[in-house]
Amino acid sequence: METTLGIIAGILTSFSMVPQLTKVIKEKDVENISPMMIGILLIGVTMWVIYGIMLEQWPIILSNCFSVLVNSILLTCYFLFRKRK
């Protein structure tokens, strides 16, 4: 039961930023995106990956690796699409 709960939680949290990323790529609009929030989130999910590796817990490792990927792409899009002032 614990593993199933962990897998479901990992899937939901990992995919939570996909709609935002899809919208940003489609519209190329990052005006309402906070790069600081994404950066802090990236640090957090990277730490979760390390924690998962230390515990050898694949649900933690895989779901957070996916989050690192999605949020890294989102942060990259922020710097590519932002309007320079």
C-alpha cells in the first residue's frame, strides 16, 4: 500500500508542471513565471533524487528525475522567451 501511494503521489507531483510547460512552449510567454520559484523547486527535487538514491527507492528517484527534467526545460524556456528590458 505504501509503495502504491508513493507511486501515485510521485506521478501526480511530477506531472503537475507539464501543463505549465506545454502552455509556455505553445505561447512562448513567460511573463507570469517566477524563475526563483522554479530554481528553488529544482533544488528541492534534485535533493529528493539524491535522497531516493540514498534509500534506493525507485519511485522517489524516477518521479523526481522527471520533475528535474520538466522544471529544467521550463527554466530554460524562461530565459529563452523572456522579454529583455
